[in-house]
Amino acid sequence: MRVLIAAAVVALCACGTPATSDDGGAGGGNTTTGGGAATGGGVATGGGTASGGGSVTGGGTATGGGASTGGGAATGGGTATGGGTATGGGPATGGGAATGGGTATGGGTATGGGTATGGGTATGGGTFAGIPTVFVIAMENKNASGVYGNSNAPYINATLMAQYGHSTAYGDCVATSVPSEPHYIWLEGGTNAYSDVTFTTDNDPSSLNATSDTSHLVTQLASTPRTWMSYQEGLNASTGSCPINSSGSYAAKHDPFIFFKDVVGNNPSTTNTFCASHHKPYTSFAADLAAGTVATYNFITPNLCHDMHGAASCSNGCTSGSAAACVSQGDAWLAANVPPIISYLDAHGGVLFIVWDEPEANTTQPFLVIGPHVKAGYASSVAYTHSSYLKSLQEILRVPVSSRVQSANDFADFFDPSFFP
């Protein structure tokens, strides 16, 4: 959300100022003008009331050191303007209400350090009410021209693109010769080149093919109330509950989190407890969604037969290289699995990003943004990469934006005003 805070007009009052009076009563070091009333060292003008050191103009009320203008009410050091109400040090403007250090504008309500604009509500330092939950579906290896306008993808084109947003300028972040895995790692960490390893292959995680770098998204979330979960389709006994082993239609290279040692351990293990607690087979997702127990950030990877990648073992026709069948099967998977997510978003708020890892021999790849406050039928021509993805998630989830992606464009262009951080 773009937080626009009106400047509060604060009248400062020094303790022990000699008592004066103009058209109103005063006592005990108070100052009043225009019929105001002041006690305990307060300053009141224009009919306002101030006590406990408060300062008020234009008919407002201030106590406990608060400052109020334009009819606002402020207590506990808060600042209120334009009719706002502020307590516990929070600033409020335009009729907003803020408590516990929150910031509220345009009628919003914020408590516990939250920030709310445009009528939104934020509590406990959490995400903005317009985007309380993030879902991501990671698809594979397609150019924008191979999906947009493709008759093999009717759900994407006739439903998702018609009703929500898509990008016409989402570019690859690395050379076309770099395979899938480094692209997924970029989504999580903003680069594929770390001080201890540069990812250039599709190898499974190992002590040599994982990084000890801790500057990545899910580790940032550890110090916040926000939670995360990776739902991977195709997990089995061979993949491990911490799924570092590729098996069947599950490809470890498509799970970005397992290449960070603070998730999987210095010697990545299939039984790592922390990793396992943040991974579930995709078969668990429908029940979690229905029960409302999904995480704040949910990363979903379909298997190789459903993500438009393909594999020789796929029985649905999506074998490697069969582009038409893979697009068709991927579109059908989305048509079967996205509608319940949309229903959840409509009921609870949030956003779904459908991202492709890389284009094939091209520089532009598909990207879809879905949610109740996404511009309908919108084609964004703003230049994006996976750096934009990470920056946008860091902004939505209210963690510091990494210096690696600071200069990237975020996804604000897709959203209605006041519904992107």
C-alpha cells in the first residue's frame, strides 16, 4: 500500500509556561484562546479542550500529551488531524483510527503497529488487509507468445486474462543458457550467485549445491508473525519429508527453499525437521484451504506433467518437448485447481501470482496476477523480472526489501489504488 500521511499541525507547549487568558479561562500554567478550555498545562484554541499537556486547535480534544487539529481526538501522545482518532502514539489522518503505534489514513484502522490506508484494517504488525495471504503457482518453460492467445490454453486466456491482470514485459533475469533451478532460487533470494556457490545446474541439493546465505525471503519471515508453506505435487517416500530428492514427477529443482542451508541443514537431509515442517504434499492443500489453515505465503509447484514442463513418464501426453500437450495439460490443471483459490481470495482477501520460471529461447515469459483488487482484464507493460517478484513479496509481507532487488519495479501497477503496499 502507498501510505500517504497528512502532516499534523502540532502546537508545542513547555511545562511551566506562565498562565495567560484570552476570551476564555485558564489556570495552572494553561493557555487558552477563543473560548478553549485547558487543564494540566494544556494549550487550547478555537474552542478545543486540552488536558495533561495536550495541544489542540480547531475544536479537537487532546489528552496525555496528544496533539489534535481539525476536530481530531488524540490521547497517549498520538497525533490526529482531519477528524482522526489516535491513541498510544499512533498518527491518524482523514478520519482514520490508530492505536498502539499504528498508522491510519483515509478512514483506515490500524492497531499493534499495523499500517492501513483506503479503509483497510491492519493489526498485530501483519500484512495490509487488502493482501493478507499470498499464493504462488510456479509453471514451467514457456514464452509469453506460447501461452497468450494459444487455443490450447482456454482457461488462462478466456478466464484468467479476461478477468485479472497479466504482464506483457516479464523478462528473464539470467542468460537463456541457464536452466530452471537458478531461476527458482532467484525467486527466493534475488540472485543465483552467492558468496559460497553460484547455481548454474539442475542438480538436487547437496552440501556443495546449497548456500549458507541467510538473506532470503522465508528466513526474513522467521522474525515476523507471517508464516510460509511449500506445497509440492508428487512427493513420495523417496523424496523425503524434506524433499531434497527428485523422484517420479517431482523435481527438486522446482522447490526454491531446499537450496538454502538454514532450511535444509549444512548437509541437506530428507528428514530435516525445520524443512519438513514447511513442506507438504500438494494433496494436503485442498483441505488446508477449506479449513482456512493455509499460511501467509504459500508456494505451490505442480508436478512435471502439470506445470507445462513435461517428462517422458507423463501419461497425459505432456512428454518433454510436446509443447501443445504440455500447454493444454497445464491449462487444465490450473482450471481444476485455481477456482477454489479464487473463492478463498474473494472471501478473505489476498493475491495469487502464477509465475513461469523462464521463457524458452525468448526473453519474455507469461505472468498472471489474480485477486479481488487486481485490475480486471489488465495488461501491464511495466518491465518485470524475478527481482520484481521478490521485491513485491517483501513489500506485501512487510520485511525489508533486499538490496539485490531494490531497483526492480514492483507489482503495484496491477492493483487498484491503495491495495498494494
